[in-house]
Amino acid sequence: MLKKLLYFLFVNDTLKKNIVFLKKNPLFTGLSKKSLAKIALLIFRKEYTQYEKIYEENKEANVLYILKAGQVRITEKNSSKVLEGGDFFGEISLIGNCTHKNNASALKKSELYLIYRAKIVDLFESDNKVGLIIMKNLANILAKKL
């Protein structure tokens, strides 16, 4: 993986752009460029059409979603909120085997970065410091929402 990482760091413009994008996200505050590159290598890019469902309530939560461009509506019972580029959701997937407590759908054509729980857990196990920093950031973000 180190060879692949070094190659992408010095050659691949997409990876460089993804690192810059991830660095702006509060979930990844405090991570080194090398750690951000490891996370960027885990990203699966997906486009959603207008009104397309991203996930439904009570379905397995196994993906962290980062909104690169577009808008996503999160609805839960009688409330909803609109997310914009740079926002993330589905963070419950980082905590463990859970189900979604809300619904998510694209309000307009949207580009999302998906990071699957299995891949990020593997990263956490191989680099405990990255896992600790991300989980600490997540705890701070969730505490502010209370």
C-alpha cells in the first residue's frame, strides 16, 4: 500500500484534490497529509440523480457519506435538514453495526464520496492514531449537536 500511496501522492492530481477536500472536513481535522491520503484511497465516488434515495430508515448503516457537490435532504419523523457540499452524514456507520434512524435523498444531482465501514475499520486497526483522531473529532461533532 505504501508504494501505491507514494505514487498517488506525487503523480495523481485527483488524489491531491481529494486530500485538499478532506482536509476541510471537521471529521478529519488534525490528520497528516499521509493519513488523509490513506483515507482518500478508500473513497468510492458515486453520483445520485435528483430525488434518488441514498438510504432508508432502518436499513443497515455501513457507509460514511461525504457530500462533494449538490444537496441532500435528511428526513427523520417530522423534521428535515438540507446538507450542502462538504457536509457528511451516515456517521453512525463508524460507531458499529447500526441501522439508519433517518432517510437520505438527493435534492438535485449530487456527487458523494462513500467510505465503507469495513475499509475504514481496517485503516483504524492498522493505524490506531488515525482512528483515535477521527473518533475524537466525531465525538466532538456529535456533542455539539446535542
